[in-house]
Amino acid sequence: MDAAIARSYLFVPGNRPDRFDKAYAAGAGAVIIDLEDAVPPDEKSKARTAVEAWVDPAHPVVLRINSVESDWFRDDVTCSGMPGIQAIMLPKTESVAHLRRVEELLGQTIPILPLIETAQGFAAALEIARDAAVHRLIFGSLDFQLDVGIPGDQEELLYFRSQLVLISRLAGKQPPVDGISTAIDNPELLRGDTLRGRRLGFGGKLCIHPKQIPIVNECFRPTDAEVAWARRVVDAAALSKGAAVAVEGQMVDRPVIVKAQRVLDELERVAGKPAGG
């Protein structure tokens, strides 16, 4: 599991250690043990103890800790230093100073996946994304809607999603990860949400239930039609030896060839990784 390039990220509550092994075996590209929203205040300590007892380098996970301003932040960061925690997911990241707080308490650098879920975090997203500790941005769409006062999740958030994609590119980071879809038993809604994110340039999606993983993984794989098109373009370009060439009535120039090659590169990467990688 590599949290820096995963397509699917599965949350599992930190106070449910009985689910840790199941979550790890569910096929997600990365597992996130959640110490924040999924754990009630009176179980925070119990959840940390459960993580400390289970985590191991043999099954690396991401740990979503509580926010910098919370009462549990310091203890959560300490827990994050254990071998087997491959990255921290930091909720309500609003500045580079938040990232430094993690490093100062931990005494070392650890990969951070900042959740952009407030107006302030969005305003500082480029600076945050450019920080060396950051592997990729995560869009906490539900909390962002609450903070900004936007009730809808479709075109209402189009600008913000597109900006996070652009910011990630400017910062030289992996494409961002889109927020959760709350409808566990509506596969078509999930598919639509995931494909929308992919069209906008997102590279992964957060999941809240194992049954969401196959759909998310599938949506981020090149389709058979995309692969067939890419092979036709690459083959035609190779035969033309640099001369202008048309494929299916469309002129093929360098941007089209590069796009086609990226599809084939992604297919090769997926073929060599576990399903959610």
C-alpha cells in the first residue's frame, strides 16, 4: 500500500480494532485508521491504544489524527511516530504552520496528507501543497461545505475541486483525492461521483465502506475503450516516424500522443500493483 499514489482510501474507526484486519484486506490502495470524526471524545484514548497494539510495518497505514486545535492532537502525533504509520492525515489543515506543529512534536518528518476542508485551508492550499512534507492534498468536501455554507456537492463545488487539481499540478504533487460519497448502498451515485472527480483531474477518492472500493478502483482505471484508443494512437505515431498522421479522422499531434502514452503507462502501473494501488 502506498498512500502517496493510491486511488482508493478506506477509513476504519480507530475504536474498532476488530475491523482493522478486514479493512487492510479489503483491496483499498491505502487504509486510514481514523482517530478523529469516527471516534467519540470519551474513546479517543482507547482508540490510540488499539492502534498502538495493532500497527506494524508489515501492514502500513495512514493515521487520521485530530486537528491541531484539538485536545487530542499532541497524543495523536506521538502515536503517529510508531513504525507502520506511513503517513498522517491532518484534518482542517489551514497553514504550513500546522504542518510544522506535527514535525516539532514528532521530532522528525513524516509524510502528511492535509485535508483541505475550510475556507482558510483552501486559501492557503498552494503554500500547503508546496511543502516538502506534503504528498498530496485531500478534499474534505463535507466539512468544506459546512464551513463555507454551501449545501450542494455537485456544480456548487466545481470551482473548488478544479482549483485543488490546478494547485496540485503547480506544486508538482500527485493529483488530489476527492471526498467521500455518503451513499453506501447507491453504487450508481458513487460511480457518478467518482467519474466526475476523475474527469476533473482527481487521482483518488476517500471511501467509508469496503463495498465502495471496487467501484472507486474501477473508475480510476483506464477503460477498455481508452486503452484501445491509446494503442491506436501510439502505434500510428510510431509508424509515421514523426510525420503528421490521422487516427479515426482526428489529427494526432504531440499532446495527443503524450495523452495516449499516459493511458498506457497508467494501465501498466495498475497491472503491476494491488487492485487499489
